[in-house]
Amino acid sequence: MRNRTKTIKYIVSVFLSILFIFLIYQIILLKKPLNYKSENLKANSKNTCVSEFSTDISDNIVSLSQIWASAKEYYPFWTSEKIKLWDDVYNNAVDKVLELNSYYNYYVEMEKMVATLDDGHVAILPNNKIKEEIGVLPYDFDYYDGHFYIIAKTENSKLPLYSEVIKVNNIDTIDFLKKEIVQLIPVKTNNAYLYESMKRLMYSKLGSEINITVKTLDGKIISEKAKYEIPLSSYDKVKFNNAYVELPQTSRTLYKSHTFTLAELEKGIYYLGIYTFSNNDMVLEFEKNIIPLLNSCEEIIIDVRNNNGGNGENGENILQCLLGDNIKELSGYCQVKNARKMAIATNFGELDDKLIDKDLKDDLEIGLSMLDSTYLEKITPSTSENSSSKPSIKKTIKPIVLISHKSGSAVDDFAAYAHSSGKIMLIGTNTRGATGLIARTKLSNGCEFIISSQKIYTPEGVQIQNNGIAPDYTAWQTIEDLRVHKDTTLLYALEKIHEK
């Protein structure tokens, strides 16, 4: 009988281990009622929740296995060390899940598991049972240049808007985040991971509490034991007082839709806010409704800081319209599987090289890489038509692009295209650093797992993952400007235009 590869042996052993653990756990479950005292059999909501979670334990373990397998199938960043870590993380997660008693704690365990992939696209979309156990604070936070602030609050909450959060549970905020939250955050790009850690602090198990200490704008120190009191299902219905910025009062709005805002800031200086790259009709909308309004435009500030991503080709086409030039393409890699080559690897993986001819040996080497999930083939992420087929503006307009660590994916692409053109100034903070086509996996417990399937590089050959695109000039929003609704980064861009 021909030998199988170590990879196949490992998969089989992991499966058998899981099956063994599951059977033992079911036996324990069957025996437990015999030892219960009568008073413990009284129905209450807590015991009902625990019992229901125990009933779903098999689906929850299978879902961990689906996450493990999906990452092995799609993830384009594997190394031998990372594969070993992923296998260990998976086995540890299975062991821990057997000891848990709530859906929320199970969700946290899934977060910890997938965060080790260091992929900003990674996410676990929770099922309804998990959502029922999630509570949200009556505050929203933001991160500005090493500091954390309250930028939204409910009417009856105690801590003032614009206050700096200096401690959480009596620990300096950044130390608390690194100790308790960062391990749940998959993105590792500078600035982005701290911003998203602070956003993650907003929710926890429904009804739990956390101590928050702030310094107000006038220097007062205030503490509050804040409660995760807003059910996630009701969050959208709760009214918040929000901090916000606006365009300068002298500006004049020329066009507004769900995708774009076009305004004249000053004579010859225009502002274009782009809120998404997901709208499939946005390029046509830009050509039809935006371009005709740019006749008097000499400088344009393009704002993608609050863009939720989407299709990078839409951004590429818009830049082609503005610049009238070919855009330098991004490059990338993705995993490729071939059933024949993988079958060869499972059959011949341990045979003497002398018994295999050259062609078969080549297929064998590729097949082994495919089994290890480390075989990548080069791709061209964009399939856009040449810019010559796109209507372009019949005059020279000098663009500036505002970027932020809050936005990535198609925004990463847009910033990379802009930077490589050599004609566009980038202002703000580095982009989020997570791009490439995502893969989605529906899990047996009703959750959904999302992961990157492509490794993308800028035209200059720099990997975007966990790096993002750096600005030419760094500019942060200040809390003082936010208080009076001024956009610090936009005003900085205007200064740069006036300096020319």
C-alpha cells in the first residue's frame, strides 16, 4: 500500500481527536442529570441558557473545524510556522469551547482564534443566539494620534462628549486594550489596530460593567461604572448625541447622493466625498453627474476617509477619468488547487525521487505545496478597461486624496493607485491595510466566517496587508477642532493648496 503524506495523516488524526472529545463530552452530558440535586433542576434563565449552549456544542465545534478548513483553503499568507500556529490555535480553541457555558464567550473564543491570522478582512458574523447575549455601552469612541475620546453618547449617560478616556478598569487605556482587547483584533496595521480595539471595547456581554475614567476638556477627572446595557438588537433604535465635522461655511454644495458629495470650497477648489466603492453604477454616476460640474475646478480634494470599501475597480476608473492616464496596476497572488496534482502528492509524496520522472516530480512538488496550502499563482486584481475607453476631463485638475486608518480594502487600492500616479498628494493617516477579494464561509452554527483570498501588492511591489498606504503628509483630527465641528485634515489640505 502506498504511503500517504504527513498532511493527510495530520488531518485524519485531528478529525479522530475531535470525534473522541465529542463522544466523551456527550457521555458526560448524559450522566450529569443523575447527580443533580432537586433544587438545581428549577428552571431559570441562566440554566436554560447554559443548557441550550450545551445542546449546540457539536455545531459549535464543527464550526471551528469549518473555520480551520476554510482558512487552509483560501488564506494566501501561509508559512510553515503560521500553519503550525494555526493548527495549535484550532486545537486549543476546541479544548476551551468544551469548558464554556455561554454563546458570547464562545464568540470571543472564535474572535481570538481568527485574530491570529493577522488579516484585516477576517471577521466572524455572529448568529442570533450570540447577538442576544451582546450588550453595547451608551458611548462611542474614536482614536486620534495616541489618544482615545468619547465622540458619541446617549442623553442620560454621565461622561461628557469630547472627554479623553484615560483609564479603563483603573488601567491606562492603551495598556488595557493591549492586555484585554488587541488579541481579538485581526488587523495589525499601525493606528488601525488601536482604533478597532477601542471600537471593540464598546460591546461585551449584556449586563456586564466596566469602569471608565475620563479627562474632560476643562481638565476634570470623572469616573463611571458603565454598563453594557443596550441590547445589540436595539442599538440602531437608540438616539446618540454625536460629534461631527462639517465643510467650511463658505462652501457650496453642488451635488449630493448616497455615493458622492461634490462641493465648491473656494473659487476653483472643490471637495469630492466618496462614501463607498460598492455601488456598481457609481462610475456612470460620476461621468454623468460629477464631470459636467468640474468645468471651473482647478484643485479637487477627494475624501475617502469614511468610505466603506467595495470594488477597487470603481475607484480605479474614477481616477482614470480625472487623470486621463493609464493607472499602474496592482499585482497579487492567490491559492490554487489542482485535484490531480494533489492526488499525486498523496500517493507519491514519500517515494524515492529516483522512481519518479521529471514531469511527475514537478507535479508532485506543486501538489505537496497545494496540500500544505502554500501554492500561490499570480493574478491581476483589476479587470478594468484601458483608460482610453473612459471619458476624461478635458482639463488639468490637481487632486489631493484624504485617507485614514479607518478605511481599507477598495480604499487601500484607491490610495495605491493615487500614490503610484505621481500626480496626487495623500494627506491623513495610513490606510487600514486589508485588501483583496474576500471569501465567505457559512458555518453550521449559523455564523459566517470572512477571510482574504488574495495577497495584494502596490505597483511598486509593497505588500498592502497590515501596511496600508502611507500619506505624503500626516494630519490628525484634533479634539479641539471636533468640538467646533471643524475638519482638521481637510483644513490642512486647503493650507497645502494655498502654499503652492
